[in-house]
Amino acid sequence: MSDDTVRRWIDAGVLSSAKDDAGRTVVDGLELAQLAKQNAVLPVDPSGVGRSARNRFVGIVTDIVMDRVMAQVELQCGPHRVVSLISSEAVRELGLELGSVAVAVVKATNVIVETGSVE
């Protein structure tokens, strides 16, 4: 979603906002993530980094389940829910938290495509 979309949501009362100590408008990341999940708008990857992996999904962290060793991280990437199992150490090093923007990069040797019954 663009900055303009967030501003329109704030102006329409759809998204709450506050002012920080510097007078900047700030929004709650989790509230924004939930709104993004409801609207399921497919964002564009802002990184500009080239990679061989073609399946890149920009999204917002909507859930983290973590123990001492492993973590399950859920991203809402436009209309897609992407779940990744990564180390808890990686979650801490990346600074992932609810409402964070992140990119899911998928490189798979097997991809299964299904559809309704084929006759």
C-alpha cells in the first residue's frame, strides 16, 4: 500500500494514528497489518535487489510463534498468506515483529499446482 492510501485511511477514520515526539504521524503496525489483510492489496517489492529466486512476496508480519530455537512467521502478502519456519535467532537478528514489512523469498525445487477436478 502507498503512503497516500495510509493517509486516506487515516482521513476516513479507517486507521487510527497518533503523533510521535517529533510531531510525525505514526500508525500501529499490527492495526495496519490487519487492515492490509482485509484489503489484500498486492504490494511491489521495494528492494530492487536482483536474485535468482523469482517468487518474492512483499508483506507485513501478521503472526510470530516462537520458542527458544524455532519460529513460525506469517506474512500477509497482498491476497496471499505466506508462512515460514525459521530460527528464533533469525527473527531476532531481522528485528521481525508484528506489523514489520518483510519480503518472503521462495526458491523451491518442487512446486505443486492444483485445480478443480480435471476431466
